[in-house]
Amino acid sequence: MARRPEENDSFSESQIAELRRNLSLLSGPSVIDFYREAYRECAIERKPCAKAIQRLVTAWKVLRRWGWK
């Protein structure tokens, strides 16, 4: 069975830390937009890749740290 090229690969810890840092520098509405886009990418119908899920979780963690509900 052939493996899909790179779309199933996940981010490294350093890449996730960089994404988290970059998101924390953005304004609240920008992070919410990023979160919503990542949420749409993770639709079950589209069968999300690992990177899409990691982007969603990272944005969610930044928003939770800020007290967003």
C-alpha cells in the first residue's frame, strides 16, 4: 500500500512551538479565524490529516489560554 506524500506527516515539536508562538502574537479575531479554518479542514467528510488536527488543537490551546469560551 502506497503512502500519501507528506500530507499525513505531522509537525515536529519545534514546528508546533513556532506555530503556537506565531498564533500568540496575532490578535484575538485573527486566531479565531485561524481556528475556524482549521476546524473546517478537520471535517470528517474530508478525512483530516495529522497536520490539520495539530493546527486545530494548537489554535484551541492558545484560545483557551486567553480565556476564550
